[in-house]
Amino acid sequence: MIKLTIDNTPVEVEKGTTLLEAARQVHINIPTLCYEENLSIYGGCRLCVVEVNERRQLMPACATEAEDGMEVKTHSPRVREVRQTLFELIIASHDISCELNCLTCTRQASCELRNVAEDIGINRMRLNPIYRGLDKDLSSYSVVREPNKCITCDRCIRKCEEVQGIGIFANSDRGPETTVTTFQDKGMGNVECTNCGQCIISCPTGALHEVYHMDSVWDALYNEEKHVIVQTAPAVRVAIAEPFGAEPGTVATGQLVAALRRLGFDGIFDTNFTADLTIMEEGTEVVERVSNNEHLPVLTSCSPGWIKFIEHFYPEHLKNLSTAKSPQQMFGALAKTYYAETMGVDLEDLVVVSIMPCTAKKFESKRPEMADDVDYVLTTREAAMMIKAAGINICDLEPEEYDNLMGVSTGAADIFGTSGGVMEAALRSAYYLITGEELEEIDIKPVRGLEGLKKAEVPINEDLTLKVGVAHGLSNAKKMMEMIADGEEFHFVEFMACPGGCIGGGGQPISAELTSTETLQRRMDGIYSIDSSKKLRQSHENPMVQKLYEEYLGKPGSHKAHKLLHTEYTPRGLS
């Protein structure tokens, strides 16, 4: 253990602890911009500099390890003067012109620049802003890049490379002309970007944000000739209340329904309904492939970021993917067939909207294979912005119920929102599909948690033990694919593009109060609390799904089910 003092406060920490970490242990805030939990140390912004006894230079707290006997000053006059000067230099390169002012910025409610300015005590600006005149990158269906807002903290570069294992970003030019761009400046829509949006979560300034669909949804809602319906994903319900002041993990399912009804949607449904449906289709597919020893292991297909990843980097394994569409796309396909026919709605008047934790869902909805199943996709953040714009505080509302036709779901569908959830839901029903009996213990805990790679063996009968794997975050997906390539045996593997699964999606609210791990854990706890509180916890128990098969689809895996609910994928190669 190391003993030191920080601002005259005694601190005892383990060897290898940085001064930034040590200060946080005793609740002393040192401002940072380039630092982010779980990323490598960059030390570029220098805002975290501190005075250390017997050292002439100020030291970056994020990159300096604590030593015995250190006396550290984090807010001395010298430190404050240097920080203010550095911040003025940083903000001068961050465009705040009329076109891109703070009022229209995607990070207006969670701007790290504004928070740091308050922490440092900025009350002057001696430098005029530098307008660099760089063009927006609008090449992607999911993510917009506004380089004039970039402060070259390199967090997006490190997030994409270290956490997601892809690395589409790089620095271009030097000195004041340095910019973050993509390979040969091709644009995010023309490189191996998976649309996961993790760069958005890391960007402190709003230089990266989702492609907005809000105006299109408002136009549809205001058009009296349009019949507008909406679906809400599992992970949204444990995050939507955060922008209104609630803690991460707060369950606000019914309040979200109430808010959407006030916005004017004609039908409000639960993506969980088609999550249960996905399990019936995908589970049937897994049972058939395992029985026939064909194209194993079966790889899940619910995460569109993961799908684009495998299309780019492992196209030889596309045959292993489940052909089942994601729950979002299954809902869209049924909305424009089953729902429209049942409700007597003209397809020309029907508008299908999704609220998703995921920016890659915007890309997924535009895939030519999906036949315009879904018209517009809102992130959780966009949905919160629309609710606020209508003068509604979601935390003040009484819970309301989803509309019935596609609004009933089981606990198995709720856990789709977290890493391991799709696997657990599938195993609950796969056991029934194979044996005709119910699992005695349906909580399959070995596949739960935030560990990046998980493996489990689930006994089904005397002749079969299913070997399953779970990977979340694309760098872990790469490790899992290497394990498969090296011959490790699996029957079924779940992949999620984002850390933690959908609860950590690129479209989720950005928390300034908690670390990313704490936020993910609370959202995960919220998801499992919903599951454990439900009477129906297995997808095959869903009465409305049973009714759908009886009246419309026939049976899982039928010709009609394949036509509506299954798809194919596209080898993409590398740029």
C-alpha cells in the first residue's frame, strides 16, 4: 500500500494507482477531458495536471502513479492558472459559431466542456474561436461526424480500437490542423464502421452524434392522414428515465407508454413481443441445426452492429448466423402485414417507429433485405428529447399498459436487453422444444454478468448437453470468433456489439455521474428485476405469440414465418 497526501488529506492506495484514481477515492475532483474509464491513458488534454512536492513540472494525474510520501496539490494557484489557459486553448478550437451553437448541440444536457468549465472556474475567454470550415460527414445511416466540434481528445479513436477492436478513426495532419477522420477521409458510411455508436458515448463535445429521425417522426405524428405506431426495446425501459433525473436502472416501462400516448402515437407496442417471437423462430432453428449437426455453432443475429462486423471481418461464417431477423425487424414485418390486416390500416398510411438503445438499428432499418419493415428509428436519447419537447416529465406520469395485439411479453424477452439475455431466453425455450418439459431452474446464471466472454454447458437430456458462449463488445466478439476458428466446440453463441449488450448501446443516455461500469450494472439489475417479477418468464408461454402462430403464421419455422421473419446477409469485405 502507498501512503500520500492530496490537498492535505491522507490517502492510502494500492501500488499502481494513479493520482487521478487516488484523488477520486477521497472525493477530490480533478477535471479531465481525454481520460475515460476502461481506455488506455492518453494524457493529451493536460487538464488534470497537479503539483507534486519536489517536482518542478506539473504532472498529469491520469498518467502519474502514486508514490510513498507524495504531497499533491490539485487546485493550487499555479495549477488553476495553467488549467484555465489550457482550457481556453481547447475551447478555441471547438467551433461555437451560430451554425453549431450550444443550444442545438446533441450534448447540450451532458456537455463535458461545460462541466469542466464549471469545475475549473472559467470566467474569461481571451482567445477568439477558430473556425476550421470542415464539412460534416453525413455518409452514414447511423452516425454524424461534425469535425469542427472535435477537440482531438482521441477518445473515439481509443474506444473504436481498444473496446470494439475495429479502429476506423485516425488523426490527420499536425499541430492546430490535427483532425480525427476515417481511412482516406472516406466517411463513416464507407469504411468498416459497424454503426455501434460507442464513439458517440465517448465523445465529450457532440462532434459525434446519431442521425436524427425526430423531425420525421414529428411530421408523421402531426399528419392526421398517417397511422403512426411505435415499438419500444427492452433496454430502453431501464434508461429512459435517466434524462429526467432518475437513477440508471430505474424501471419506467409504464411511464414510457403513457408519455408516448400523450405524444399522439396511434398504437404503442412492445418489442419484447417480437423478442419472444424471435426465440420461437431462432430456438426452432437451433434445435434443427443441432439435431442435423448443420452449420454449427449457430450465431445469434439480434445485434445489427455485430452483423455488420461479421459481414466485414468473418464473411466465411455468415452461414453460421441464425437467419431470424432481429426483434425490431420482426415487429416491422408484422406491423405491415398482420397488424395492418387486422386493424384495416392502409399500408400507404402506416408509419412504423422504433425506440431503440442502438444507433446501428438505424442502419438495419435501411438494409435492402428488410423491405422497409421499419420507417424511423429513435434512440433512447431522441425519445427523451421528444418527450421533453412536449412538456412531459416521464417521472411524473402514472404507468399505462401497452396496446394488446403486440404488447404482451414474458420475462425472457426483457432480458434481451443485457449481455447473456438472448442466450438465457433461448435456452429456457430450447429445453422445452427438445424435451417437451419445463426447466426446473430457469435462471441460467453462468451466462449473466459483465464479463466479456462467458461459456456454459447446459444439460438437456442424456444424449445432449448444449455448449454455449456469450460475447459482448466487438473486441470480445473477435476473441470468440478466434476460439471458434481454433476448433473450440459450441452449439450456440450469443454476440452483442456493445459492452454490456443493449443496456450499453450507443443510443442510450450518457451518464455524467457514474462510471460506465456502475451505469451498466444498475441497468442490468433493473432488467433482471423485471424478469423475476413476471408470471410468464419463458417465450413459449406468451399467449399472444401462440395466437399469432395459430391465426397467422402456422408454426415456428413455417414457410410464411420464413418469408416474414427471416433474412440473409451480405459479405462486405474490407476497404
